[in-house]
Amino acid sequence: MEFYSSQISNLVEQLSRLPGIGSKTAQRLAFFILNMPEDQVAGLAGAMTSAKKNVRYCKQCCTYTDGDICPICANEKRNHRQIMVVENPRDLAAYEKTGKFEGVYHVLHGAISPMAGIGPSDIRLSELMVRLQGDVDEVIVATNKNLEGDTTATYISKLVKPIGIKVSRIASGVPSGGDIEYIDEVTLYKALEGRTDM
Ligand code: ZN
């Protein structure tokens, strides 16, 4: 992008590293930012650096939080004996939006994918197994309904069932291959309600 001065080129290049942002969108965003009031730009940059610096994994469920424990794990009204396993914090948010799930979560930060070289030790499975040493009645596996999500569900089931804890899988109301985060609340609730034992 030699037609832009180096500072603008740099901004465009940084923005184009974000997922889903192609070169054209990056240029549009760069010029949008240049036209923003200076305090708003400082607010945007500050939010990014501050979140990156302070946000970490919840010590219980591994979702992102800025304290030791996330608000859901800290909530005594939730059913801590029921753990829903999801692939990422966006899936957790999708299920929270239904407002129907009273249990707690466990965020894997990925799914097992032999094709991509992602094995069980690359996701937050050992943290889940540690939690299951406490009082837990049921593990609901709500990984995506695709090859990786199903592989992960089967793996979890094989690990958890021998301990004597019930393992269930969300129902097929979730379309095959569909990402949980893009599914509407009613469908998600139905998938949860209709879950089946593994
Ligand atoms: Zn938590």
C-alpha cells in the first residue's frame, strides 16, 4: 500500500490481521478511526490494551474474566452440580441469553481436531477433570454439532462416565455443522431440554 503514508499503512495492516477483516474493510476502518474524536480513539485503544492485560481465565470454568472467578461461578444461586461444557466463551454467552440454564459452565477453548493437530491436551480438559472430583451430578456436552464437536463429546463421555457422573449431549435441534453462537435462543433452549444421555 505504497500510496498511503507509512503510519496509515501500518494502521491498515494491523486492522487487516483481525478475523473477517479484508484489505478493503481495513482501509475503511482506518479512515473511520482517523476521523474519530481523539478521546474516542484513546478509549478504543485503552479498552484493547486494558482487556488484554487484565482479562484471564476463570479459575473454575476457564471462561474469560477480570477477577479470579467469573460472576457465574461466583453465583451461589447457580446449580454447581450441573456443568455445561462449551467450546468457547461466545457459546457460553449464547446459552446465558436463553436465561434458562441454572447450572455452571466449563469452557474448553477449542475442540479436539486430529486434522488440525489439536489433541485433548490442547484444550481445557484437565481442568474439567479436576472439577469433577467435587460434587457433580451431570456433565452436559454442548460442543458444536460438527466433526470436531462430536469427537470432543465422545472423548469427554469416555473420560467422565467411568467416574459415575451422568453425561448428556445437547439434542439435534442444533443444526448439524451449525455454530452454537449463531443459533437463536429458542432452538438452543430446546436442544438443552431435549438432551440425551451419552
Ligand atoms: Zn467461571
